[in-house]
Amino acid sequence: MPIQITGLIDSGYGLYIDDWTMEADQHWVIFSTYSHCGSLLGRLLTGDLPLEKHHMEGLPKNIGWVSLYQQQLLLEKELADDDTDFMDRLDYGSSVEALVSEVCREANQLDHLLKLTDLTHLRQRGFRQLSTGETRRVMLARALAIDPELLVLDEPYAGLDIAHQQQLSQLLETLSQTIQLLIITSREDEIPSCITHVAMFNAEVDKNGNTIQRLSAPMSIDEWHSHPVMAQLNALSQQRSQDVIELIKRQRYQAKYPDPLVELKNGKVEYTDGLIFKEVNWRINNGEHWQVRGPNGCGKSTLLGLILGDHPQCYSNDITLFGKPRGSGETIWQVKEQIGIVSSSLHLQYRVNCSALEVLISGFFDSIGVYQKPSKKQVDSAKDWLAILHMSEFEKISFKQLDYGQQRLLLIGRALIKQPVLLILDEPYQGLDFINRKLVMNTLNMIAEENLSQLLYVSHHVDDALPAIKNYVDFVGDAHSGYQVSINPQS
């Protein structure tokens, strides 16, 4: 039976669908060009958001759903259930096995699902010990556990390393034989070969002067490949990136430090259940930009956490930052004054109920929320950033009311607003639509080319490589035999 949606209106989010039919033998992509409507549609279809007005037929009872928004909710629940204060050890949350088995319809599903999503070796690992990519695989296993007739995947490749991206593509091909797929993505290379049709949301101005997002005329995959929209979007994002760089240059102030800017000598991180890495010698001089590469769970975020000072073993390592050995009397806040950060961990921590404007202002104070009165100059700067990010309309809107992608864009602005000496970017593009992902990529490359800040950059996608970055830290090996860290500066 086809799924048919007509007259869907959600004025609160500006979402409109006049007439859309998904035949039973069709698999669809909603391509996120310049809106968060694809993610909203996923939430509407799965019942997470109420519908204001609609006529919907053929929607199956069992709908599997994987999204960054849903992943964030589960992480928040796990944090709320943290029992560390009542235990003689750290509570890392529910195990992978427990999280998947709690939604399985039959007990014999568990082992098959863990194998299917490459989680067998992690089955006893606590949820909060997982990397972003490992967490994504848990969400997929949970979605498949309900035996869905329709599987809605919102940015399903986000956070996955190259090997697991390839595995997911193969898995989707197999699943498409028995399950209808609806994939929401902002990446052309994430459209599996089983996809038959593509749709987008286009911005329009209604009779009241409000901008709305209306589902455009759906097209076949062949029509999509010849559509001129991609060239138009690339040109638009390039122009907007130039506007951001001009704003950065107008507001630029940066302290100067002697070489090395950062140095780690014989770095080592080890837990009771195993060694993460050892004997890492890494020196970052002024003007150098680095990308950290490696599989999910290898220790990339751990290495960045040592530099940032957020990892508990940072003081047991020999680290020099901005000319001073760590532990020589500086506070963590003095270190962070010169560092901007974007990461999934920070995104999770940012749970305070402040406005979009305050999120940007908090970048000046390295805080989550704003707890002191900002200067007029800081407020004006934050408003300039809202305008350049095309988010002025959200100035007074609560951060928690915004879509995941809008939140991520604000956190990127928060990292850039103070013109940090060091910019740490751990999978910064998660949740961004096509325009904003290209905007941020182009901007970061320009920042590196002109040495406006120094980048420490993590991304699993080959297409996300920045031409201006020539230095690499590579984690090589596998989870079973362990990883070695290879430092590869520009020759």
C-alpha cells in the first residue's frame, strides 16, 4: 500500500507538503539543501511531533528511526540515570547489549543485530564510552530491532568512519529488499544505489510575508543527477563563506606565542580495561594545521581532549600549551581563552535553556550559557554573527527549541566568535544541511589558508578534506590488535 501525504501543514515550523506519494516499491531521499525540514519531516512521520493539519494514508505501524536528534535524547537520558555517586566506580551507562535488547521483539534477535551493525565486540561497553560512530550503530540496531516496515534514516552516515560507511551502504542495499527506506541527507555521496526518487524543500514567501518550506516536485534519481541545483548551491555557499571571512577579519585580534604552540611528549592514555595509545610525540608550530584521522573508537577525541584539558589524564602527561607546561599554575579557563571547540561532546553538554544570541556570546567566556554581563561590543559582535549565519530570526529563541543542525551551526559560530589561536573541530559538520556544511568547510579552509586560526580537525569523510591542511596524525591498526599513532608533518 502506498504512503500518501496531502495537505500537510505545520505553520509552527513553516513546513508544507501539498501532495506526496511513496509507492511501496520506491525508496526516497529528502535532500537537505538549506533547511532543517528533512529532519522535521522525520520527526513528524515517526510521531515525535504533532501535526497541525494533514491527510495521511498508508503509514505503517512500525517505523524505525535513526537521527542525531534521537541520539541526543538517548544520551541525555543516560546522563540523567548516571549512578556514579552511588557506586565505587564510574557509571558509563547502559551497555550496548542492554540498549539493543530492550527494544528487541524477540530474544534471538540480539546477536544477529549486533553482528549486523558490527557491535559484537562492544556489547558490554557502556553507552557513554562509545565514540560518535559507535553510538550511531547502536541507534541503527535499535531501529532494526522493531522489525520496521519503513526505515527513516536522518544523516545515517554521520560520525561513521570510512569502513563503516561502506558497510552501511551494503547493509542498506540488503535492507531495501524487504524494508522501505526514507533517507534524509545533505551529501550527494550518501545516496545509496537502491534510491529511486529524490525530493527537496524549497523556500517560498507566503501571503503574510513569512518564509515557508514547501516540498518541491519529487523527481526520479535520474532527473536528480542532471538537476542544476547543486551548482547553484555551491556558488551560494562560496559567496557566504567569503562574507564570514570578511567578518572575521574585521573583528580580528589574536595573541602571538612562540613555537611550539602545542607539544605532547611521550603521550599516553590507559584505562583499567586497556591501553588507548602511548609514546605519542606531537609538536605543533605556528602556522601549522593538522587533521587527525582514524577509525571509530581509536582515540582521536581522547587525543584532542588531552590538549583541550578536558581529559582526566591530561595532567599526567607532558604537555606544553602556548609556551607554558600544563600544570605550571595556569587555570583551565586561561588555557581555553585561546581555544575554540566544536564537538559532539560539547553539543551534548550544551543543555542550558539560553537564547541563540546568548549561545554566541558564551563563546567569549568559554561557558555553557552566559553568567556575566557582556559588553555592548560583544553583543553587537554576536548579532553580526547571527546575521552572517542567516539566523537573526532566532535571536531570542531557546537553543533547545532549535533543530540539531541549527544548534550545531550556532556552536560553530560560538567557537569562531572570539578568534581563537587554536580551533579544535571534532566532526563539526554533523547535522548541517548542504549549504551550511559547504559554508563551514569553505570558511575553515580560508581560515587555514590565511592563518586566521590554527586548525586541529577531525572528519571521516574523504570529501571533507581541506586543501589547506597538509599535516596529519593517523591512528593505524584495528580494535583487536590495538592502534598505533603515526605523526605525519608536511615534508
